[in-house]
Amino acid sequence: MLILALDTSTAACTAALLEPDGTIVAARDEVIGRGHAERLVPMIAEMLDGHIPTRVLAGVGPGSFTGLRVGISAAHGLAIGWSVPLAGMSSLALIAAGAPPGDRPIAVAVAGGHGELFVQSFERHSLIPFGPVRNLPPEAAAASTTAQLVVGSGANALVDARGSGEALNLLPTASHALRLPELLRMLDCKPIYARAPDARPMAAA
């Protein structure tokens, strides 16, 4: 049994082929910024080397709207083509899974639109979240968590706004997928936007 895990919610394009115990069979991590649609499927094809996964796991955000749609669409297409189960996983928890070991809580902050941050705090070992994902301006995000270590693309903005703590600009790595608690890797495979899209229907006259 092999699990294909992937995430395109950030500037990283990351995919991994994992055994159920978390053993890494193959992994690819590339920081590409944009262009996930062109790189993701060839990356997966290179990594599979003839293997057919028995399950697909895709990061569902929150993060880049465009990136999320690329990864989730690819995951749906592959799962249908292979006739295998598909589930979503928390992209913020996946970032937290890459943090250095420690005992204190950890916060993940990811840059969102309009200068705001997606922020969520986790227990360090179990990666169980302390609360829901929130989308906040940096000052409010800083006030929302007391975790001293903040990771993710918005970590520096949060720590600067708070004036204390340690920031690490980590990106998600798909090879860490099975470190997530089961509840955070058994999500519906649809985007978690954590805020309303910028485009809204026009109000009736």
C-alpha cells in the first residue's frame, strides 16, 4: 500500500510517496512560486516510477487560492483515474509538522490576501489545533496566540507585530503528511479558504 501526498497551497510544490507507517518511498520539494499547474503532474510522474498509489492525500489550505485549486483538481483527477480513495489534509498542520522539536505550543502564520494572515496554533507533539483557522491583520493575529515559535510565510509579520518570539519561514513538505493527526488528514478534499473570495456577486438594485 502506498499513499500519494501533495500540497500546492504555498510557493512550494511538494509531493511524496509514503508507506502507511510514514516511510518515505520518494519525495519532491520545489519552491516555484507560481506555475504549480505546469510542474505538479510531471513531478508526480517522475516520483511514481510505475507505482500506483492506493490512496491520495491533498493539502486543502488555507493558502493561495490558485495553488489550492491546482493541487486539489489534480488530486481528484488522479484518484478517479486510479479508482482510489481521496482525502484532504490541513496545509497549516503540514507546515507545523516541519518545525524543529520542542515542548511548547507552535503557531503557524501564512500570508493571505490584503496583507492579512491565516493563523492557527497547535500542540507541538500531537499537532492537535488549539482552535480554528483565523484570517486576521498582523496585529490581531499577533494578539491571537502566545506561542513563541511561529512558522510559515507570515511568521515574520506576526512576530514583528507582536514584538517578541521566534519566526521561521517554513513551507509545507508532503513527506510529513502522516505525522498529522488523523482528523487533520481525513478532511473533505475541497479548499479551506478561511475568508470570502475577493470577487462577490453584485447586490441587487
